[in-house]
Amino acid sequence: MSVHTKQSEIVVFFTGGTIGMSPAEGVRGVVPGGNFGELLNQLAPQDSVTLRPVNWSDKPSGHMTPSDMFRLARDVEAALAEPHVLGAVVLHGTDVLAETAYLCDMVIDSDKPVVLTGSMRYYSESGYDGVRNLINAVRACLLPIPAGTGACLLMTDRLFSAREVVKTNSLNVDAFESREAGIVGYVAGETVILPGFPLAHAPRRKLRPAAIEEKVALITAYTGMDRSLIDHAKFIGMKGLVIEGFGAGNVPPAIVPALEECVAAGLPVVLATRCIEGGVWPIYGYYGGGADLQDKGVILCGRLGGPKARLRLMCALGLTRDMDKIREMFADA
């Protein structure tokens, strides 16, 4: 690792997840175990760089809410604002790790590295991957990660862009992949290699609301779907809606009138796809096709997946209710 001043710090936020879980007597399966301190104690000294632990929470990943993610991003940004802090590592459960990483990427306005990681195996399990992932996340924070890369996620010796990464396997240690863009870097021995970011990124707009709008629904389209779920979302007061359609962004015809009514009522509707790769594009002009829906005022989210599009809409609605401005915020997502 590079040598920095003795005052230099990397702040390590522990939020919970499998990386800190253990078996408990009388409980089937593993549960939060308060193992953060023991985990940090397994790290060797980091070349004059101090690791500052922040025991932020001990939540299973599925218990994290969008408000939790937003508050975490703000706390990470506050730490990065300190001059002697080089970067931040966030330890987090893997179920929604990609979503928290994306919200950090979208909200945090800092050129300092933010690397999120976790583990697929629990603390004390054979083949535990948590210590290795933590060590490599710290190493990644000491690298000159290219400007504009944004927040990253490190798992199984690979460094991913938060915007591109998705969880593709619920059990395997090799659980994460990138949406077509490739990886930012990889681990070789005790070094993190940056081969050159394979997808050229223009600087992306940061969305910095004072608070997010949590009342945004995510609904996945299915064959033969009627309008009842969309009507219900509107009835219970949802302020925005993300629809995961088929293919390049196409939906069953029976829900189109409900989507039109949402748009007419000032309720933003964002179209994503159920597909892992490819994204949504205005290709099909038939009734319910992506081009048809865009003409009807539905916002296409490009290559963002549904969960990340929902978080972006939450942030957008925290800034404005103007449909044109919200549409602009998705143009460079």
C-alpha cells in the first residue's frame, strides 16, 4: 500500500449483515452477532493509515429502509469532508447492498473513494469471506480510483461501479455481476489492479434532497396483468411509481390506461425492465410498448434496474414535483 501521513484515516462504517452474523443458541440459522470489533481486530496495520470504526447499526440487509440508506450516505459524506480522511468503507448485508451503494453514488458529492462490501458467509463459517473483502476494500480506498467512477462495491476480488452492479446469486460466494459495463478493478495477490474503467462516464448529476420521498412503489409486470395493483398504489397515496416491464420496456395492454391516469394526475411513472441487461428504450410503438409509453408521458430509466430507479425517483421527488424536471433527472441516470 501507499504510505500516507500518520494522521490519515479510512472510516469503516458497520451497518450489519452476514459479515457480522453468527449462530445463536436456541435460534435456527444465523443472527446479528455484534462481531464488528473482532472483525477489525483481524486486520493487520495498514501502513500508517488508521482505521476509524463507526458502529452505525447491526441490521440485516433486508431491514434497511431507503431512509436508512439516505442517512448513511449523509453520514459517510460528513466523514469524507474531514481533511485527513482518505475514504470510507461500508460493511453491509448483501441482499440490498447494490441499492445502498447506488444511493451513496447518487447522493454523496466527494471525489474521495467510497467502497461498500460484505460477505456471503457468516462470521466463523468455513470459508468466511468477510475479512478478505474488508481488507481489499481498504486497499481499494488507497488507490487513485478514476474521477467520476463514484461509489464502488467490492466482492469476490472484483471492484464494481455502484451504478452497474447487481446481485445475481442468492447463495454463491461469487454473487455479484456488472450490467455489461465490466468491472472497475480486480484483486491480484495483495494488490487491487485498476485496468482502466471500461465504460466512459460523463460526470453524473448528484441528487441532493434534504429528505427523500419514501412513498414510491415498485411493481413488476406479469403476463395478463390488470390495472388493480396500479389503482391500489394510487389509492393509498403513493407519490411515484416504478414499473418493471418486459424486454426493452413493454407492458400488458390492460395497465396502460391506469398508467396514463397516473401521469395525468401528476404522479410520475418510471419504466424499467425485468431484464438484468439491456435497459429500456423507446423501440416498440404498439400499445403498451416503450415508445408508446414514453409518448404518453412515462419516464424511461435507461439501463437502471427497477430497485435503483425507485431510489432515484425517491430522491427526485425529494427535490421537486415538476414532471419535466424529474424527467431531466433520469436523462443522465
